[in-house]
Amino acid sequence: MENDYIITTDNLTKAYNKSLALDRVSIGIHKGEILGLVGKNGAGKTTLIRILSGIVKPTSGTFSLFGDKDPKHLPSLLKNASCMIEHPALYDELSGKDNLIATCLIKGMDKEVKSGYIQDRLNFVGLGALYNSTKKVKDYSLGMKQRLGIAMATIGDPKLMMLDEPTNGLDPQGIKEIRDLLVNLNKEKGVTILISSHILPELSKFATSYAFIDKGHILKSISEFELEKEVGKDLMIQTNDNAKAFSLLSSKGYSVTNDGVIYIKKVDDSAAVLNILNTNQLTINFFKEKDNTLEDYYMNLLGGNKNV
Amino acid sequence: MFKLFKSYWFRLKRFPFFWVAIGLVALVAIASVSIVTTVSYYAYTYAQSIGEVYNASLSLTYLSYQFLIPSSLVPILVLLIIAIFFLRDVQHGVYRNQLLSGFSRTQVYLGTILFSYFIFLTIFAAFLIPFYVVGACMPRNLLPVSILDGKTSSLSYLVILITDLTLPVILDSIIMMTQNRGASIGIFFGIYFLVSMFGLITTFSSVYGYYQLAEFFTNYQISKASSIVPNFDTAIKIELVDGVYQSSSVTGRTIPLILKTVFTKVFYMAAFGVVGGVVYNRRSLR
């Protein structure tokens, strides 16, 4: 397992003047993983991706890409990676098609330019109709630019994609399409993805692991399965004797409040709760399950701090 | 590096100002060579017809001016193209595409400078070729023959070529160091202004023979190119005599222009090139 890390960071630190944008960050991303980087504005998500893509140099600490730690090898290692940071780096004065051609030429993919590769990439992100258009990128909508940025990021079949807020500016349909694209790349081509997003419900639909970051610190790294286990669900129950139900469940170690309705937090097994109430001859008048979300988990980690 | 160039060229071809610049210098070259040759020819013919010796309009001095003055448009346009072309890349953060395509920062930096040279040479060729071709077609083939045969001019063109190649390196290095459009333009013109001031100060306060900085300026190059004895300079000598500054005009032989120019320009190119490369390698990018 140790060898299949695509990215590892070891006490990665970045200081700007006296403030720390990243503070001894150590994480690992396995091959084939989709790691969601979760944090509020200024938490250090973009800085981390910038360092990993060689745009920003760390103040201290090291990182490895594809198992190689040598900074001198970074340019050649990045040939197998692609990146989109904050906004896609596009040539505004060119058309979408020309942007893709320019990217192909930099990557030495001259043959692909002449084949149907460009059309294929545009189709892939739902911009196929723009193949013959001379419309310049500066006249594209934000969503179209995001899609084009993702198309550029897929050129050359990268093994690793680092995406910072890739769904910014997209409508709900666009968000779903981009999610499907990324899941396809991950499932079919085994692309490892590091993605930061503010849209936590969206992220929770496809990330296979998470790293929560705040003020430059990694608060927690957790897999999808561990997260499901930890967040559990909350139950709301009303019985013919709430006081008795409250004391029973409290004595069994559940986190319970009684405010006219019994509220039980983080329940792994709802059936077990119902069983306790039934065996004690309590009649259930009202029962509701509420799944906890990634957002709830993140809020709890931050101690109820909002502004994600 | 070749891949980088291919991508740059692909984009430059779609950059309208590049073609406008090529058209403009070609037009200026054709216009200037046509007017000068025609005027010179008729002046010469008229002088002959009235039995006078009239060589002024055919002298090397006069003809060199006709080449040098319009050719000074070339570096201005080149600097404008470089400023717009590369500063746009900086502004949009697209340099990161090159880094993410496997190029090291050194390669990206050198690629920028070399491609600037390519832009310069292309624009220069767009001036030179029509100038000579049209000149050769004009009456008596006066201009090309005069310039090619001139003893001072071929050296002067080399001086100008080296000077013109220095400016893009300075601008490129500032762009790559600052990664900021406003700062790049401000610093470039700031340096140009300081060098101008320094050049003026050193020109007026030194004993003859120290004109290195003045060589950046077209007027000085033209005066040298058109001079019969190009290694002679005149300067104001300022001396403190009995507690009073006294100035006098002195004339003397300077270090050969070509040596001074090559040394000065290569020094500037190397200094800005190396400092720019080191800073670009170390700094965080957009």
C-alpha cells in the first residue's frame, strides 16, 4: 500500500511574510483515489495544489509525486499530471479549439491535432458544437471556460488531476456533468483526482476520501467508509412516554436530548434503538431519520464555524 | 524547447498586431526607399544637367540616415508585441500550462527570450527585405549599393542589431521577474528613463570617450554611423579649477564603437538575463 501513493506530503509548510498558508501538512493520496480537499476560503487548499503543481515553492517540507521526491524531477513528473487552479489558464484571444491545439502542441501531440482528438475533447465536456466556431474564449461564459479548462486538463491522458474548485460558475446540470466526467475518468482510466470544492454535498457524491483543512492545518484525513461510519444519522422520535424513553436511551450510552421530541445523535443502527423502545413497551408515535452530511461533519470538526 | 516554440508560433500567427507590425514596417521600408531613391536620383540628374557637382544627397551619411531612421520603428514595434504577447500570458496565468507540460522554469524563461529574438528577426526581416528589394529595383540601384559598399554602415547595422536584441531581453526578464503587467511596463520605462538620465550625466561630466550608455539611443547610433571617423567623440570636460567648475569641449579618439557596444550590450543582456532567470526560478507564480 505504501508504494501506491501518487502524492505524499511531509510537513509541507508555506509562509507568506509572517502568516502561514500551510502549516506542516502531511497527507497521502493513493492511486485511483478521488480525494476531496475541504476547507473554507483561505484555509490553504489552493496553496497546497499550487505547491504540488510546481507553481509555488514550499517554505519547508517535502512532497513526492508518483513516488519521486526529487524537486529536480518535478517538471518531468508533471507531464503525467494536469491541473486547474481557481480559474482555467486559457488563452483568451484564441477560440476554444485553438486553446486545445496550443495545449496539444506544448505537449508534443502534433498528430492528435490533425486527428479527431480535439473534437473528441470538446465533445467530452459538452462543447462539441464549438469546434467550428471562431468565438474567442474571452467571450465564453464562466461555465464554458470551466468546461474548456477541464478539457485542457484531460489532454495527454494524465494519471493525476489536481482541480481547484472546478465547478465554480457551473449550473446544476453542468456540475452533474463535470462530476460524471471525473467519475468516468477515475473509473475507466484510473485517474487519481485531488479536488477542492466548496460544494460539499456535491463533493460527497463522488469523493472516495477527504482531507479537511483549516488555517493551513490538516484537521483530519478520512476515507469515505470511515466518514460514513463516523457521521451516522440522527433520529427524532416521539413516544407515549418521552421521559422514560429519554432515560432508557441515555442509560444505553446514546447522545439524547428531550425537547418534546427525543433527538438522538449519531446513530449507527436505527433498528437497535427501536428495539430498545419496543422491548420496554413504549409506543412510537413519530419516527424520523436524518442522514448526517459531509457538511455537518465538517461543521462539527470546525466546532460549528460556518462560512464554508 | 521546440514544442514550446511551436505552440508560441501557433499563437503568434493568430495575433493580429503581429501582422499589422509586419505590414507597417514593410510599408515604411518601401515608402522610405522609394522616396529617398527617387529624390536622390532626380537631384543627381538635375545637378549633372546644370553642370554642378552635387553629391550631398548621395553621400553615405545621407543614405545611411534614410535606412537608420525608419528602421528605428522595428524595436519599438517588437517591444510592443512582446509586451502584449507575453504580458497577456502572465496576466492569464497561462505560463503554468507550460510548467505542467513538463518544461522546467529555465526552459520556459529561455524559451521566452529566444522567441522574442525570433519576433525581432521576423519584424527586422520584414523591414530589410522590402528595403533592399525595392531599392534594387529603383533607378540606378542607388540605395542598396551605397549602403552595402559603405565603410561605416555595415558596422553600424551590427551595432544597431545588438542594441535592438538587448532591449527584448531586458523587457522579458522584467516580465518574468515581476509577473505583473503594470509593474513590468513601469519598471522597463523606469530603467529606460534612468539609463537616459545616467547617460546624459556621464556624457556631460566625463572626459571624452565614455559614452557606453548613450549608445542605447538612436540619435547617437545615427551620428556614429554617419560619421566619417566614427571613433571620434566630443564631450564636455568639467574640471575644478581654483574651487570653480570650468567646462570645456574636448575631442578625441574613443574606444572603437564596436568594442564598446558589444561589451556594453552583452553586459546588459547577461546581467538582466541572469538576474531575471534566477528570480523567475525562485519566485512563486500566478
